[in-house]
Amino acid sequence: MLDYKRSEARIKMTKCKLVLLRHGEGAWNKENRFCSWVDQKLSSDGMKEARNCGKHLKALGFQFDHVFTSILSRSIQTAWLVLEEMGQEWVPTQSSWRLNERHYGALIGLNRAEMALNHGEEQVKIWRRSYDVTPPPITESHPYYREIYNDRRYKCCDVSQDKLPKAESLKEVLERLLPYWNEKIAPELKSGKMVLISAHGNSTRALLKHLEGISDEDIVNVTLPTGVPVLLELDENLRPLNRHQFLGDQEAIQAAIRKVEDQGKVKPVEKK
């Protein structure tokens, strides 16, 4: 009887479920380049990842009430494919630049492994993963500057174009993300709705840091593979009831995590 009461109490505490998803693999993920705010569609493997994610979530019985994405195509496309596989295409979807990937500034377009060779793996890890280190800012001479800042989607933002970032630390990602979380997403969850956020590696890491209280030092070691859903069970005050969990084949997920972590390492020279 006591065990039953404990289970019943836990069910009552579980006010809402939040699923976080880093988009499926994009073309530049495959090429190991800093993609950031450059718009990319999913690769064929990325589309498979998104569809498999949708199939898995459907098999687990998830029924979403609201979906949030960034305004980058790979995030939106991932959400579409997931919902299509779940037969939930009708679920309301809302997009915001505040869920965009971290702005990597002057590093955008560069190959991570080549950067590690030129600057050292530790420096690349700091640029990629640290909480409060901002990479060098993008300038007008950068080959992707105009592509980003002349993009019509940023003329519809809730902030003037001259206030858009030119580079960001993870801390700055969290600062621009939190107003949207507090005003748009949190109220949906508090009303008991099940929410999917299809976003990016760093916007998702920033949100996990905020919700779980992960330290500035420990967030460096949080790695999110593409196309793998992350479940958070939250109480009525949006405090996590347990640590976030990856949904899916755990052995395959760990292999995918190692693959992401190796992106910032110098590639071994192939023997001829």
C-alpha cells in the first residue's frame, strides 16, 4: 500500500513532460563545420534521424500539444518530420530566433578538426563548450555575414537588427533564450501541455543548464547528439523531478555522443 501511495504521489507531482531535441544532422554537421546561424537543410541521414525519432516517440505514446522551433530550416524541418511520423502534423508550431543555435561569430564555416590542428584541441573545446567564453565576433568582411544579416527572417524578429548578436557565449545564448522560455514556453507547460522543443545543440544545452542547475564547469561535459530526444519530467514549478534522460538505444546514443565529442579533435593521419 505504501509503495502504491508513493507511485500515486509521484504521478500527481509530474505536472508536465518536456521533450528537447537537437535537430537531425545537417550538411555542415557532416562536414564538421561551425554552422551556427548559416541556414542549412537536413542531410539524408539527418532526415532519417528525424523520422526515426518520430517513430520512437510515437511508440512511446507521446502526444504533443505544442511545438517550438528556432527559425533555422534544420530545426523546423526536423519538427515537421517528427510530427509527420507521429501523425501529429496538426499540432501548433511556433518559431523564434531566440531558440537559434549559438552564434559562433568569426568561427562560422570553419572546420573544427582543422581548428584543433591550428589552435589546439583545448582551445576549440573552450570555444565550443565553455559557458562564458565568447568567440571572436563576425565582421562585415566575413564570407557569410551578408547571408545571415540580409536574411528576411531576421527582419521579423522581436529585436532590432542592430541588436542581433555578432558572437555568443553559452551564457549569452541563455540570456536571449530565457525571455522566450518565460513568456511563451513555460506557460504552456504550467497549463499541463506536453511540449516538444526542436532546436540546436547549444540552445538545448543552455536550457538544460537553466532547468537542472548544471554548474558552469559541468556544462562543458554535456553533449547532445543529433536527432536524439531528451525527456525532462517537471513539477508544477518547472523543477525537474529527475535528471534528463536520452530516449532510445542507449548504446547507440553513447556512440553518437562520442562522435560529437570527437568533432573538435585533430584527425589522425591515415597510414598509406
